[in-house]
Amino acid sequence: MKKESANALAWFAAILLFVGLLIMSPSGAFALFVLAALFAAVPAIFSQKKTRIVAAVLLLVSILFAVSKYPEFRSEQDRFRSRAKNTSTK
């Protein structure tokens, strides 16, 4: 993998992590953390040493953030599902 491509993916993963921390919606934050993990996984596997280490740290952090946000995400989805069920039956 080209160094520039790996660096761009790592930077994009870092930006997604930062934006995910700013988003108040658990669904939005969870989605961005998962996307950050996907973008960080590629350079963590295929890039050179320094970028690989940074990408591996970003991957680990994004997974930890996603795991910590999952209960809130699940709760929000359950509330949405019950509200949609109640409004569709009226």
C-alpha cells in the first residue's frame, strides 16, 4: 500500500473519531466509530511500520469507543422501534 494512501486513511479515521465524539446522537456516534474502525483497519494491516502503529492505535480506540457507545445505541434503537410500532398501529 502506498504511504500516502495509508496516511490518508489513518487521518480520515482520526477525523471520524473526533466527529463521533462531538455527535450527541448515539446512533450517529456509533456509526462514525464503526466507520473509523473500518478506515483504520486497512492501514493497520497493510502499511509501513510507523503508520501501522498509529492506525492500530486508532483501530483500538475506535473499537473501544464503539463498544462503550453500543448500549446507548441499542437503547435508542429500541425506543425508536417501539415508537414506530405504536404510531404505525394507530
